[in-house]
Amino acid sequence: MRGELPGVTADDDTAGEGRPKRSIRARLVTVLAALLVLLVLTAPYDFGRFSPGAFVRIPLEALLVVALLLALPSRGSRLVATVTGVALGLLGLLKLLDLGFSAALSRAFDLVLDWALLDEAFAFLSESYGRPAAIGAAIALAVVAVGLPVLVTLSVRRLRRLVIGHRTGATRIVAALVVVWVACAAFDVRVVPAVPVADTSATTLANGHGFQVRLRLDDRKTFSTQIEADRFAETPGDQLLTALRGKNVVIAFVESYGRDAVEDPEFAPQVGAVLDSGTSQLQAAGFAAQSGFLTSPTFGGGSWLAHDTLLSGLWIDNDQRHRTLLASDRMTLNGAFRRANWQTVGVMPAVSRAWPEGSFFGYERFYDARALGYRGPKFSFGTMPDQFTLSSWQRLEQAKQDGNPVMTELALVSSHAPWTPVPRLVDWATVGDGAIYRGTAGEEDERRRSTAQIRADYRQSIQYTLSTLVSYVQTYGDDDLVFIFLGDHQPAAVVTGENASHDVPITIITRDRAVLDRISGWGWQDGLKPGPQAPVWRMDTFRDRFLTAFGP
């Protein structure tokens, strides 16, 4: 004959005649189950909130679920425990994704659009650390994606048995915690300023992402309307860019060149010295420059969104808008130059596979990693140094001009994360096919680096690229060159810290003073370095301002 211990139901893991009291091992497993569930409920979903005090919270959702388990019959409580476990497991995965995106891009994970970025992340890891490391990371992510919901579900089911088996005690504890929760909510009790003890963060997170999904669905129609509203769509070619006739125009995006590079006290003295020295050197060669700031639609990554935004005159801050733009016939700056009878060229050293954006921008000639002909050592994600990119472009394009003006879009990627060592600037005549870089610092294996070292490597990579740009203009620039360079976005929060702006510097260099006279109303500052008071525009306003300034 089977009996039950007082206060314990038959489905409890301690139930059954002759069974010993719960072993130390079983108690330990129960404690770990409770800690896992509590961790999933209370863990912050962005790194700005991470601190020991952030975990001192009473989750309202946990109290409601326990109350529901106590009120329902055995079969109903099993179903609730299973559904709750799966939901909490998925919530835990969402928090992990939010934390990852918070660290890399300073924003939450987008449930609608960001799945495609997992493929980009795999490509980044492959290029930066090798394919085995990328495969290992993908396997680890798959294990977590499957294992976390399973573990959390098993944990909730185990805790359910504990609650049901100690119904009276559980009821008293929940009642007491409800009173404490209400009191903490009424008096806004906080252990850390940003996090109330009376917690509803799980519900807030779920509602926030639900709103995010609805917002993305509503945005499709809004953005399509914005694409059609183009004041330059029907402008004839002979009325576009008339003040730049005969000029070779370059728009160069410098990876991760953000406002912090010229203003953060840790970077500004060295980066500023490069820019100030470069201004003097270019002035001695007859060039002048003016600079300002643009606000990028992205942060820490997603360079293509910045390219889209600057060139299309539309705010492209997510992949849904990016794909919609690529399917449209929106006139970009590239298209405006092509309509006005410039030849258009694209130089993208980081592109090593099919790239549909190329057909949208309509380059007449396009140079990806393979076409640039690099034969030197690999430099982390950047694949090749920026000096080689500029040297190869000069050899393949600029030196062969037939008199027709050329508009070039360039991507310079030596300052791309993970900011491994960069090579020294060498004599342009010796660059060749890149073999000269063999044995340089860039071939070092990726090492474990402190945050301070990562920041130092970032600064050095920006100094290298800016020095390379100045040297290129000095060496190859002529009276017909108009060279525009800008950052695509700020680097990740590991470099900038939390709550950094999205601003990036932008500079125009030319020998023709009439070109700078055309933008005199912009209020940009002289030189390669914009100061704190330099104007700040949204990046999507640049196309129309540029076409207006250099039109008839």
C-alpha cells in the first residue's frame, strides 16, 4: 500500500512510501533550477544595466505563475508549468540576443529583421578569426538556442512539484512577497537607480518587442511612400551637378570613424594630431578642406545602412528598409553622377561574395576583394590594408582615365572591428601586389586583449587610415580631385562606452576654392577635423543638400 508524506502530492519527486528524504543532490538540483529561472527573469537585457544590484528584484510574473499553479488542479498546473517554461526559455534567448546587440550595435535585437544578421556575424567571425572559430560559435549558439528552453522548462516543472508539494508554505511565501512587491512599487524602491525592486521587466520586454514587430509591419507602407517623394527624380542630367563638371569625385567611407575618434580624450590627442598635421600638409600642396558631422542611422556595425542613407537621401536604419530600397528605382548620388555623364566606379575590398547592392547602385565598373588583386597577408576582417586598396584603385582606374570624369565610391576597412594591428604606411611606389606587407604586425595571431588594448588598437587603426588618405591626396591629388571622406558609424560600445552619439565626421578636400565656396552656407569648419561646434545633420539630408549646392 502506497501513502503520501504530509503536505506532498503523489507526483512530487519526494513522494512514495519507503522513499528517503530528498537527497543533497536533489536539493542542489532544485536550488540550481530556482536560480536559473530567477536569472532568466531578472537578468538585464542591455549591458548598461548590468550590476549585482540589478538582480535584486521581485519578478511579478513569477508571483503570478506560482499563484496560478497553486490554484489549478494537477493536470492544469502541469500544462501551465510547461508553457511557462518554454516562454521563459525563449525570453532568456531574447535577452541573450538583446545583450549581444547591445554590446555590438547599442540597440535591442529586432525580432523581424535581424535574423539575417546572424549570417553576417558568421561571415565576420570567419574573416576575423577563421572558419573553425565561426563554426564553433554557430554550434555553441545552436546548443544554447535548443538547450536553454529545455533546461528552463525542466526547471519550472521541477519547481512546480516543489510548490504543489508544499502548498501551505508556498501560499504564505507568495502572499508575503506580493505585499513586499506592492510596497516596493508604491515607494519606488531601487537597489540601483535604473532598476526597481518591484519588477515587471519580462512583461515590459515582451511588450516592447511586440510593439517592435507591429512597428516594422506598419513601416513598410510609410517607407514606400518616402521612396517615391523625390524632388530630383525627374531632374535632367544637364541640370545635375553642374558646378562639379570635369571633377573626379570620390566618396570614401572610413569604417568605424566616429565622433569619439576626434573628441574622446583617449583618442583625440593622437587622432587630432594626424588631422591637424594632415591639414597643414595638404595646405602646403595647395588643397583646402572643410568638415562637419553627420548623424548615422547605425552604430557599431551595419555599414551598408550608412551607405544606403548617404547615397539615397533616405533614412535606412534597418534591413527591411534596405531590401525595400534595393527593389526600388530611387536615384542615388551614384545615379545622379551617372545621369550627369560621369563614369561611376565602386571599390569594396571587403566584398568577397555575391553583392546585390552593386546592381542597385549601378556602378559601371566594380572592384571587389578579388578584382583588386591583393597577394599579401590577411589583415583580420579587413583582408587588405587601406593603402593597398587606394594604390590598386589608382593603378586600375585613376591612372587610366580617358578624360571623362569619374565618380568613385570607396570603402576603407582597415579600421573595422576587431581592430587587430595595422601595417605601417609605406612608399606608394613599393605597394605593388601587397607582398611588401608580409612579416608585418598585421600577421600576428589574434590575442586575448583587454578593453584598454582594444581601444588602443582602434585608435591606431583610425590614425593609419587617416594618414593613408592624406598621403594619397598629397601623392596623387590634382586640380580636378574632389575627395569626400566620412565615417559610416561609431565603433562598438566597447570603444565608445554607453550612450555615445551616432555622429560621424565628414570632410571635403579640393584644390578648387570655387567648390568650397558652393558650400559656404553649410557652416562647416576649415580643416580636416570638425570641432565641437561644427554643424550636425542627419545623414539622409546630405544627398539633397549636395545636389542643391552643386546644381545650377
